[in-house]
Amino acid sequence: MTVTMPAETVAASTVFIQPLAVDAVDAAAMIGRRPKTLENWRRLGIGPRYVKTDDSDQSGVVYIVSDLKKWLKERAAATDAARGSAA
């Protein structure tokens, strides 16, 4: 989402708002996987943390952006350790 000021000040005052949470489609894109992979991971109890948006069986989920970033960094650190390099 982009919030803009009146036309005369747009160039100097455009504000970009980073979302706190994203849906599974956007989360998958952020980590380079398919939404179906995230769905499978949720079923298996693995993968990044997620939040159910309601209590129904057909509930949607969202992923907190900071959790996705943390999850990726943890994977990078594990890969670095396996290679014997410091992260």
C-alpha cells in the first residue's frame, strides 16, 4: 500500500508501509516456495510460524513478516555451520 501526499509534494513525501503480516501466497513468494509447500509444512508442523486468523476448519492463515525473516536467517546460519563458515 502506498500513501501519498498532494501532487505538489508526492516526489518528496511518498511513504511506503511494510505490512506486519502477509497471506500464504505472499509469504511463499518471500521465501521462494509455493503456497502449497507452506500448506504441506503447516500440516506437518514444520516451516515458518503462522497465525490462524479464526477458529474455523477452513481458517486462513497469515505469516508475520519478522517471523519469516527470522526463519530464513536461521536456515542461512544452519547452512553456514554445515559448511564450516561463520555467519
